[in-house]
Amino acid sequence: MLTVVHEMEGFGCDVFRQPLCVVGPLPPPSGGMANQCEQLVRLLRAEGMQVELVPTNAPYRPAFIGRLPVVRAGFRLLPYLLHLWRAAGRARVMHVLANSGWAWHLLVTPAMVIARIRQIPVIINYHGGNADSFFARAPSYVLRLLARASLRVTPSGFLQRVFAKYGLSVEVIPNIVDTSRFTPMTPRMFGDAPHLVVTRNLEEIYDIPTAIRAFVGVRSVFRRARLTVAGSGPELPYLRSLVGELAVEDCVHFSGRIDNVKIPTLYAAADCLINPSKVDNMPISILEAFASGVPVVSTAAGGIPDMVENGVSGLLVPIGDHEAMARQVLRVLQDGSLAERLRQAGLRQAQKYAWQQVRAQWLDAYRHVAASRRES
């Protein structure tokens, strides 16, 4: 049939003759896990795999239900459970993208229970930098369910260490960056008008105010510098107020959410990516910047030091330190040789997360859990 099927037949496993059931969110809104889910499904299907997606954030029907806070949960949950039940009956393996908080209880727990009833193996693919605090406060059943998963996968060594703290082993399969979507550009001659970008949702954990304050420091040296903040979220009114207080309304642009197909164009026009997050795991925005040849200045939150080597593939600063962030951005903008070294190291780093590299790891994971079902 296709490359994947031929590979799998060599292992005597028929997992790809039945659909793989992937459970997870899709954009919009854009976010790390949603983007990963969309990419994984698209790339696996391009390989010829049968993939049935059960979206955890399907559109509300009728649409106005989305404006009713309590009622909307039931309108989404019931169709989700029905879709899960049917898909689990057709699948050989269930792959659940999971994170912390209420999403675990409302979405992941039912998927694991249904998979257990249907007697199919489950891969829990855990994302998000809040895992430690979630596990520390969560009901005991959360860790019990995780322990019963056929395979636990995280995208980073950082989360692997968190899981180990709670006695859970995991495999590390990194996030994917679809390098075919990004074309590294020749570095721009920006003069006194560099373009900085932030590509995170406007939420408190991503600390966009620190990036804006750092930008003010950069603008004191580069008078025509500009900042694009690409994302949406509840912090927008406060951030607009902040740029007014700092008198940078004319050079800070809130673009809103940019569709995935258009995000390469933003990176192609950028001279530096700023990532100010307070809590993080493996930001897709950094991987996309690497793949685009854009130098990165980031906080050292969570798993970021596992993917960004300070001084080699990017520059790292303490969380919440806008002055340190401004200094490091200025280093990138004022030292062309440093910027080029970061750029080249980032391009090399991006290849580690390219589908050609990650693909084999996911195929091995599916082989492993499918074989364990057959042997049992």
C-alpha cells in the first residue's frame, strides 16, 4: 500500500490495516498541542495510514451554544463521547494528546475508560509545562490511570523528569516541526528598524508584558524598531493598556491569531523571536523560528533549556527579567556574527524535530503497543 504499511508488514503487525484513533484538539485556537495534533494527523495520513481523528474541541452545533458557559460543556461532551465509543470500536491503537487541568478530567479520562472497555491499547502523549503542579494536586485516580496506559510519551526530557518524580516511566518523542513549510531567508539589512516577533497566546503564563517591556529597551537603541505580537487571548485589553502607558502604541502591533498556513510569512519578516513564557515545555514557536533561520531569545522556563542551548542555538534569560531580555536581544541585533551563529545552530537543531526524524519514533510506538495487544 504505502511506505508505512510495507515497514509494518516486516514486523508481522497489522496495526495499519485498522485505523489509528487520534484524540486531541485542532486549531483554532492555535496552541502547541492543537498544532501538534493537526500536524501529526496530516503527516501520518500523507504516509498512507488510516487515521480517525476524534477532536476534543469540535465546533458547537448550533454555534450560539458556544456563548452559554455551562450548557456548552454538555453539548460538546456528549457528541465527543459517542464519537470516542464508535472510533474505539474500529481502532487498533488509541493515541490521546493530553494536558493538565479540567481537560484531563473531562476529555482524557473518558478516552482511557472507553479504551479499557473496548480493550484497545492507549498511548498517552502528555504536553504542557504545568504537569508537576497538576500531579501534586490531582486526585489519586489521575496517576493510576496514567500508570495503566500502554505507553506514556512526552515531548521533552523535562517532562520525563517530572513523570519520574511520580514513579512513572515515559518515552520521549519530540514535538514535530514541519520543515517543508518554512524557508530560511537571507538575513535582512534592517538598519535601525529591526522587526521582533512574539508568537504566543495572550495568556498570563506566557508573560507577554515582559516581552513588551524588553522591546521598550530595544527601542531606546533602535528608534524605528517594531514588535508584532501574534496570538489571541484574554490578556489583550491589559496589553493594549500597557503599550499605551509605555508610549509604544505606534510600533507594537497585535496581529491576532495568524493561521498556520500564514505563519511562515511572519517569520520570514522577523529579525528575532522573543519568547517570554513563565511556564513551558517545548514551544512550537521556537522550533518554527529555528526552521525559519530566526535567532531566538527566550526565558529558561521549564523544558526550554532542553531544546535551546544557551549561547549556541539561542540566548536564555531568567523568567520575568525584561532588562536581561532587552540586553540579549540587543546582542543579537548588534552583533551580526552572533546572529548568524545562532541562526545556523537553530537550523541544525530544527532538523532533529523534522518529520523525517520523528516519524520512525511514532511508528515504533504504534508497533510496540499494537504488538502488546496481540500478545495479550
